[in-house]
Amino acid sequence: MAQANDGTTHHEPLRIGVLGAGMIASTRVGVLPNLPAIADKVTVVAIADTVAERAKEVAKEFAIPETYASLDAMLEQSDIDAVVNLTPIAFHGETSLKILRAGKHLATEKPLGSTMEDADAIIETAAASGLTVVCAPPDALFPTYQEARRLLDQDAIGKVAFARVRSSHAGPGGGPFGWPTDPSWFYQLGSGPLLDMGVYGIHEITALLGPAERVVAFSGITEPTRVVRGGPFEGTVMDVTADDNTLFMLDFGGATFAVVDGTFNVHAAKSPKIEIFGRRGALNIKDGGGGDSPIELYRADAAPGLDGWVDPRGWRHLQAGQRRLDTLHRAVVVDHLVDCVRTGARPVLSAEHARHALEIMLKVVESSRTGQALDLATTF
């Protein structure tokens, strides 16, 4: 950081290493193709992957000067400030702890880890070393969700009674256009739609309503095998060993509930992504597109003696900020990390929020097996 002649503060770009050279790193909506938009904030110095040839290919494509065959080697040899952890779900906890213990800031894909012990250790290690951790998904950063939270905080629909949250799709390989890599691992134990997709709905609704207090769930495998419908792996038969159909209810206290899905069985839907029903109205968050408002607000007594849909504040003021974050795609999380490191601000995408989401997911699994409603211990 340096002081310019005009008195403004100049920040050197954060030097980052990328762990994992797969789809999230390199595809069109991934991290690396979208980092040029924040080139004044970050410099990609190194990339590591256990498949060394893949790391070299991605490094060449994105002009990354250093490649490594392991995280350990990158941490030992590269001069980096932070690591972007894009490893598969099962490796998040172990690798993130290594990154923090090496004194590096961390941006990680979801979920934060696989166990509560992972999550606790990540938070404690970062706090002890003064390091910043941000964890995907990024939805709570989007202006649409911030505006929705503002409306709820201003009591626009009265006391919230319940919400419905859709956070699913047809599954990797489930669409006619295929999947660029073998999607089989998404259906195996250690992965599955709860960890892959349900995590979005959990983060979204808890960002809007706050921490949940209890959870109860139903979960199972709809079919023992699936067939990839298109793309280079068309016709591949995939064994399904992780539950591919999970629905659960969150209790926020005070008779406020939310139903969330985490399933690979949603081929299409016309309903809003999130519907929140209050004592004096309703608030919808839509998937967007088509020039329509992403937020819909229905109010009792919108006008004297009349109920109806209203423009909450003129939604077009959201568009510029939403468009910028949309164009960053997966790089949004890196952008947020840099801003928090520079300013010292507490992340919106905090490790504590991610730990709460992880506890929900773990207790969803337990509840679906035991048939019990389970209390949640974490908050954020």
C-alpha cells in the first residue's frame, strides 16, 4: 500500500495462488477467465493441481507464471498473499487449514469443510493469525438480496410466516447439452445435491432471515443409476450412492419456517426462486432475465383499502451493481476477499456463516436418517 501525490491510497494487487485447475477454475463462468475484470486488485502468480499436466495447460492458457503439483509445494515456494481453494468438496477442510497455517488469506468454494471440527479449526486458525476467510456461494453480496433484506428489515411484509426456497437443477449431465467433464462424482458419497446445490438455498435464506434454530429433513435416492444425456460423456451410466433428492424445513423461531430443496430432480420451474410470505404481504426473488424486476413485492393495504403488487423502490437502481457482480461469475468471491483484506471489513461471505450452513447440511443428513427435528448450535 502506498500514498499517491494527490493523497489517495494506492494498493498493490493481492498476489494469489489458485488450488485446483478444474472446471471452476477455467471454464467461461469460472474464476480465471473473469479475473481480468479486477486486474487492478489481483495478480495470479501460481496454480497447483495434483494432475500436473492439467495445471500446466491452465497456466499456459491464462499466462500464470508458476505451476505446482501440490499445495505444499506452492505454499513453500511461491510468494503469494492468498489462495483460492477450488478443490473438490471432500478436500476443502484439509486444504483450507494448510493454507491458513501457512499464513495466507483464503477464498474457498463451498462448503467450508466436511465436519464441524474442520469449520471450527478454520475459523480459529484464521482469527489467531489475523487472516481473512471468505466462502462461496456469493449470493448475499448481490444487490437483489441486499435489497430484499432491506425490505424485510423495514417490515415491508410484516412478520415472516414462511418461505419456499428453490436451489436445485436436473443434476450435472442431466440436461440435453451435456457436461464438459465426467459428472459421475457429483452422485457419489461425499458429494450430492445437498452439498452442491442446497448450500445456495441455505446461504440465501439465512442471509435474509438470519440464523436458523432447528432443522428437519427427508432425503433419499430416486433411482440407483443415471445416464448422462449429452456432451462428451453422453451415455455414461452413473451409479448414484449419494442421496439425490433432499427436502428440509428450517425453523427460525417464533413460528417462522422455510422449506428448502437440495435435489437433482428439477428440470424446469416457473415459480420464483424464493418466496417469502409475511403477515402483511409477500416478497419474491426471481431468477431474473427478460428485463423484469428480480424482486416482486405484494402488500396488504398497498393503497387505502386495496392489496396489490407494488414496485418496492424502483428496481432499476439495482441493475448496475447486479450486472457487475454477474459478469464476474465465480471471481466474485476473489473480489470480495481483496476488498476485505484491503479495508479490514468483516466479510459478508464469512466463515461463520459458512459454518452455520455446514451445520445445517450435516444435521439435514442426520435428521433424514433419524426422523427427528434437530437443534442447531451455531450462529453468525
